[in-house]
Amino acid sequence: MQNTELTFNDLPQVVAQLRDEVMGMRALLIKQQEDSRKHQVRENRHKPMTVEEAAKYTRIPLGTLYMKLGDGTIPATKPGKRYVLYQDELDKWLEANRKNAVPLTADEENDAILSSHKRKPNKSSWHD
């Protein structure tokens, strides 16, 4: 744009020029996002692991891990004599059992509070 003083009559032309520039930037951003998605290789997180590998990955002692596997606390399969755990399932289990959970948004926190406090109806509002 030029560095001259704009008048009211110039406004439609300036707005049209700004719109064209914004649309051009938008098209470039969309193209860039599509290109990055094409080049992005997603890592397969559904990898089978042994109990030893899972203990190393989660940094949980081997004995504790076997105890939790035995009582079914940790998601795993046992097709034969040995347990098979999957990395993505371990990640979900670890996330679900966090003591310091991810902070809720204000709306989520409000919904949680409202759903946890159920009130008894007033007897005066009961109709026979």
C-alpha cells in the first residue's frame, strides 16, 4: 500500500486490496499445511513390548509391573506364557492414572462441579 493519506472515497479500493492479500495468505497457509501433512510420517505407537521393555519405558519396577499385570490394572494380553503390552495403551493408562491431571478449562470445570452436586428436591415443591 502507498503511504499517502486515505480518504473516504479510497476505502472500497483499500478494503478490496486488503481482502485480496488476506485471501492470498490464507491460500498459502492452506497449501503449506497440506504439504507438511504429506511429508509428515506418523510414528506407529501400537508397538508390542515385553514386560522388561515396558518396565524400562514406564520406569516402573519390574515387580510392581508384574503385580499390576496380574491383577489386571495395566492393559495387556497374554497369548501364551508371556505378557504383551502395547506402547500406545501404556501411554493411555499412564495418562488416565495421573495424580496431577491436565487442567480443565473453565467450562469443563463448571460442568464437573454441577454434575457432582445433586440436590434433593424440596418437599414443598412436590405435588400430590
